[in-house]
Amino acid sequence: MTNHYKVITFFGPSASGKDTLAKAIAKRPDVNEIVSCTTRPMRDYEKDGVDYHFLSTEDFGEKVLNGTMLEATTFRDWFYGTPLESLDENKINVGVFNKQGIECLLGDNRLEVIPIYVACEDKKRLMRSLERETNPDCEEVCRRFLADLQDFEVIDFDYMTFYNGIDEGPALIESYLVDHGVLSKID
């Protein structure tokens, strides 16, 4: 069986700019931004089908059981996952995943997966985490920062690395992916 779906997967430590890079690439006409599913409640500023597909626990479980959920995980008693219908066979699909999600995708013979680790200076990541909110939970920011050191110490699959300077990252990611043969040049 040949791979039907091409998937660029961004992964890396918190506040390294993964979502910003994915959204920058998704502006291309040949790219589809993957919209994941979750069972957590929708936040005031979120839109169903744009930020996530918000599902009941039963609907999420049905997708897992019928094999249309490509990968799934839990976080704080909520489920998150990527449904097959979020991919477009005629475009390059792009999304943000954790390591375990990428490992699931790599094991799916319907997919051609291109993992891209997003690296960023620690100070920039910490500053960005603190500046995201008016009153950040500093304890949680520090916990995530320290957990990332362990989580990304060992990566058991092949991947490309993009060094994100945050400000210039979105402008550089497309040329990086074109230079590495992941995307075609658009004139």
C-alpha cells in the first residue's frame, strides 16, 4: 500500500513556536491545517471546527474504536486526538503533535510523516510562556519547562530540526521546508 497522506508534524518543548509555525505554513494553498478533536470544554475565544472539533466522550471513543482516530492521548482527564477526516489527500497536512502522537502516525502505513523538532533558546521559551497571559501560573510554566527537559532528552525516531528564533521563525519556516524538499517552491 502506498502512503495516501503527507503529514508535516511539528513537535518540541512548550513555547518553542510550534503552533505559530504550523499556522504560517497552513497559509499556503497546497497545505491543509489539521484540526484535532478534544473532549474538553470549548473556551470562550475558541470556535468548533477551527481550534478543535469538540466531541463528547462517547463520540471520541467511537472514533477510536472504529479506527478513524489516527492517534489519541489524555491530558487532565480530557481526550485529544487526530481524526482521519482532518487530513486532505490532495494537500500536505500540517499539525502540532506530541512525541507519542508522532510515533502512532509513523506506524500508520496510510501516512508519509515528516517530523520536525522545533528548537528554541530556553530564555526565549520562558519569556514567551510568561508573556502569554496577564497573570501566568509561574509554577506551571516552571513545571512544563523542567518536564520538557526530560521529555525531549531521547527521541526514538528520525526527525528534522528547525531552530526557531520566534520573531523570524514564521518567515523562515517555508524556505526551510522548501530547501529540505518537504514543500515545493511557489512562485
